[in-house]
Amino acid sequence: MSSGIDFEEPVPYVEENIMKSLPEEQEEIMIKDKDLHSSENPKEPENPGLSSGTYLCPDSEKCLGTNKSLGKHRVHVEKKLFACSECVKCFTSKRILTVHERIHTGEKLFACSECEKCFSSNSNLTAHERIHTGEKPFTCSECGKCFTTKGELTIHERIHTGEMPFACSECEKCFRVMSELTTHERIHTGEKPFACSECVKCFTSKHILTAHERIHTGEKLFACSECEKCFSSKSTLTAHERIHTGEKPFACSECRKCFRTKSELTLHERIHTGEKPFVCSECGKCFITKGELTIHERIHTGEKPFACSECEKCFRSKSYLTVHEKIHTGHKPFACSECEKCFTSKSYLTKHERIHTGEKPFACSECRKCFVRKHSLTAHERTHKIV
């Protein structure tokens, strides 16, 4: 079944033929053809290993029965070289060259009757129309998943085969598709060609820019089928849906703890490595995440952007405000399993539970005395500094 996108095998040709203009090629072809048909001292092409009376075309490697048919065939093969005048790329048919030239001219002749989106070829339009019809004629033989184009199926099949044919020349990281490699290479070059027209922030790929632009427009196209919460990107929705399914596909290789997203795993792994890449420019304190650094920097700036709607008290972070608001509502969702005392935050409950367990995780580096809470240790350490 056709995917709607035509592919033709390239005809083998020597590099020097590409560099010549078409008229020179035609002239050379006719000379070759004349030599093959000359009545004076006709010479058969040397094709070792072929039976007598069989002629091998050196261009297409096709076998022909007579010297004459070889001459005609070679003219036919050579005529298949159609070169683009803009980029000198060559094609095996005039039709494919014509479609290619529309990349340079921007011409899009084929319009979708549903949404009026236009395309440079009928095959691209056919593939697009399957979005409206829901047709997915290409099925994966491994998992049965269906796709609208043969190309999409080929890329998907690499998940099963593990094939990653596109390698980065800088770090040797491999990718399933060329577009992923191109985007990745921009990490090394620092190139960010896609700029937001609202805030002029730049991005390495068009789809990241598109997702970012929805911050300005407020557009949230992707809705959760469970709770109807909406998101600006498909990937964010996918991560959210794992809250409902309980799926945590990203496992830490050190402690086997699992996470819903790759980014959550990356942050967690820094606990094991001790990596704290985000440094405060004021005091030099380091943090695991950019968000933690941002909240910390507000200590220096005094900024408290989160205000309580009840008492107008302000806080440095949204999480601090959320905990505070429970004072007004009386909501205490965190209950101690030992004494059933309830708390407004998980951290308060954790501190309380140490009364029952006797755990004192904060140790003085001077005298090794231990404490239940960090601020108790800090107060104690000051006694060592008193002269």
C-alpha cells in the first residue's frame, strides 16, 4: 500500500557527471552511443564473469542481451539525471525535480478541502488528509500501532530494533531520526534559530518555540480525559496522566527509585552525585535546581511575590503560601500514623514523626551532638563560636 509519498531509487552515477552541465552530459552520451554502434572495429564492453552475448551497463548494472540495446539503455539511464538549478541536487525524473523546485519557489499548489492548508505535492496532501479521516494504513508488525505514513512507521520500528542511525560528531550520542540529531547539535553550537515574537526568547527547535508561545496566548490544547485539566503541550499531558495511572517509567540506577518524568529522575540523581550546578551570585550557595536558586535569591532581593488573599501576608514561594493558606481553611491533610495528630504540610509531619522514632538526623560537626531539627543544630553550633 502506498504511503502517498513517492520514493525512487537513485541511479548510480560517477561524481564527475553531477558536476557537468546537462548539455555536456548529453553530448558525452551521444559520443558513447556512437562508439557503441560504430561499424569500424566494434568493441564489446569488458564484463568479466558474464556469459558470451551479455552486456553489463556500468551505470545501472543492468544486464542486456545485445550491444545495441546496451547503447540505447545507457542513453535512457543518463537522461534520468535531472539537476536542480538552485542547489544542484539531482533526481531520477523530471516529476520529482519539479516537486523539489517548489521548496525554493515556495509554491504550494495542493490545498486541503477540510482546513485549506496547502502543500507542495499531492502525496504530502494525501498524507495530511489522513489527519482528518483518521486513516492509518501502516501497521507495526511488532506492537500493532498504526501510522498515517510509511516514514512514521519506519521511525517507530526503530524503537523495537534499537536502531539509531544518526550519530553526533561531537559526543557520539545517537538518534532515531535526523531532525533529533539536528536539534541536538545545536547544544554544541549554541544555535537557537527560533525566536519568540513576544519576548524574543530563543529556542533550538520549532516545536519548543510553539509550546512556549502558548504561555503568551494562554492556549491549552491538550486535555486530560480523567480530570479534564488542560495543558499547553502533549508531553506535559503525558507526564500528568501518569498521576492517574501510577506509571513511573524512569528508574534511578543507584537506588531504583522511580519517577514519572526524565527531568525528575535527573534532579534526583544529583542527590547521589552531589551535583549542585546552580550557584547564587550573592553568597555562592549552590542548589540542585534552578527553581531552588530562584527562591533563595529572593532572600537577598527581599522579593515576596505570593500574597495570601485572606490576610495579605506575602511569601517567597508558592509552596510556602499554600502551607500558610491552610491556617485559614483549617485543612490539615497530613496525619501522624502513631498519634493521629494532623499537620498542614508533609515537612511538618516528618519533623513530628521524629518524636516517635527518636531520629535525630542533624549532627554537630564539633561535638557530634544530634538534633531533631536543623534550626536546633544551627542554634547549638553558635555555642562553639562563643569565645
